[in-house]
Amino acid sequence: MVLCKIFRHKTARSCEERGNPCMKKLTSMLLALALALSLAACGGAASSSAASSAASSEAVPEAASEAASSEEAKELSTTDALRIAGLKGPTTMGLVNLLSMEKDGTASLDYDLQLYGAADEIVPKLIKGELDMAAIPANLAATLYQKTNGGIQVMAVNTLGVLYVVEKGNTVHSFADLKGRTILSTGKGTTPEYVLRYLLKKNGLDPDKDVKIEYYSEASEVTAQMAAARKDAIAVLPQPYVTAAQMKDSDLRVVLDLTREWNRVCDTQLITGVTVVRTEYAKQNPNVIAAFLTDYQKSVKAANEDIDGTAALCEEVGVVAKAAIAKKALPKCNIVYRNGQEMKKDISAYLQVLYDASPAAVGGKLPDDNFYYTEPSVLRKVMAAIRNSAK
């Protein structure tokens, strides 16, 4: 069930309304490309002209890149809105400021931010091309990459550890105290399940024999069960749901910080969520991706610095029920923006841990290097711009 959908869209104007720049755009890029290719073809000329050719070859790709980027940037606000999906919770809290940026005219793109209750609602839409991007659990991204034969790529880490074990009572003080107990949780097949199972094993417990884990499709269902449960109920919850539950029930106690527990037994970064893009979309729209990542970095910065404004947006969009909950939870949500080599290092190490514990957690095998989005070459950007102009 779609819980909320925020749509922002500026109608595309025709070439005539824009002063007919389309042909000029195509012509300038074709000329830049032709010149770049011509100079490249001269690479085998006599050594006496090598220095001159090298200097020209450096200048032309830069000029071609500037031409493609500047022309493409003019078109960004006239295309259909970028369709990006997120889940209620921390992985989407870093996205909400894109909407305020769009409203005040500082965003590079138009955004169609769609909010869902469970990851399995997002996956089919992403596969069918009904979405361009999504914020999803890290291990799910790896699994989806395998199932689609490289159909998605990860662009950024958006959330680090946000999971906690909470209790309605005072009987749990360590993992050993969980033996023989029932644990309520969300996220079967995603980060909460695999992190919990990994940590239970590392602390000498068999997750299939020593505890009983009951899974619910959404964190809100777990909090509802906790509220109605008798004393001593135990659950695994992410922020901001921990904060929301505690604001309703002062007897609810955080007994284990799973990020801290992870760090005790593992030297890799615990990663909750990543932001992915359809590979084909990324190939066709490299300048759109670049513009999005710039906007996204600003949105994440605002989420960590403008707590009041972000909290209000979280309530408005429906990511969190009340701004007061979001305001208290945001500093605990570990919202980040990590891309490039830092992203690859953190994700690959985290997935290796999950794979070693259970290959099924990452889709049966570790993803290859193509799983990680990298900025395309100048030539690829130019060719993509030309293809888009011809449509």
C-alpha cells in the first residue's frame, strides 16, 4: 500500500517556446564531439607534433564537457520529474529537503518523491521502470543487482546504523538475556533480520533455536504490538520508531544499541540504507544523475543541520507521524551522504560480512565493481546528451 505520494512536476516547454535551442544544442555537441574524435584520430602522428596534440586533446574534452553540461543543465527543469521512492523512516529523512529546495527554486531538478511502507512494494516498480531511483536497504540493493543482472547501481550510502533492541520491562541487559524470548521485528529479508541474526550468532545464540523472531511488514505494526503487549515484550526497532514508541510509553526501555554491538564484534561499518538508480537510466541521463547527487548532498546536509525545518517536512510528507518525533529522532538517525570510493569501501566490507554469514543475504554472491555507480567519461556524457536530443 502506498502510504504517501508527493508529486512535483513542471510541464516541459516546446523547443519553440525556449527559442528553439534544440538544434543549436545538438549542433554544438556534435561539433564538439567531432573535434574530439578528430584529435583522437591524430594520436598516431609524428612525435614532433605530440606535445601540441596532447595539449589540444586535454582542452577539447573539457570544452565538450562544458558544452554538454551547460546545454543539458538548461533542459533539466523542463523534463519529467525524477521519480524516487523511499520508505517511512530514516532512509527517506535525508531526501525530504529536496522538496523544499524545489519549492524555493534552489533545486536543479523536479522531484516526484513517493513514500512506501515496505521495500517489497518498491522493488517491482523499480524493475519495471516505473521508478528512476530508490532509497532501500543495502543488502536488498545487492540482491536486486543480482536478480536484474546488473539492472541497478548504488549511488550513495544514506543511513548508517539505526537499530535498537527495546523492552517493555527490565529483564534484558545483554544478548544472553534474550535466550528463550520472543523478539518482534520488522524487515524480514533486509537489514534488521540479517543484523539481528548475525549478532545473535556472535553472542553465542542460535537465532533458529534459542529465540523466536516474529516479523511484521512495517515498523509501525511492531510499535502497535509493543503498545498492546504485556510486560516484558521485546522488539527490534529502528529510529525514529524507537523515539516515537518511547514518547507514547515511558516504560519502554532501550536495552541494546545494535550499532554499538556490531562495532564490538566487527570492524566494518554497519550500513542500513543506500540510494540506487536504474542502470539504464543512469547511462541515458548522466547529467541528471550529477545534478541529483549535488541536490541530494545538500538535502542530507540540511537534514543534519536544520533539524526544525527537516522535522516539519518529515511530518508534511508522512515520513514520520509528528514533527516533534522527527525533531527528537533526527540526531540519532545517522543520516549520511557517502559516494565514490568511500561508499564502495564501506558497502563492500559490509556485504562481505553478510555474505560470510549467509550468502542469501546478498543474493547468493557478492556484487562486482559495476554495482557501484561511477561518474561517466566526457565522451559518454556527450553521447548521452546527443541521444536525448534526438528523442
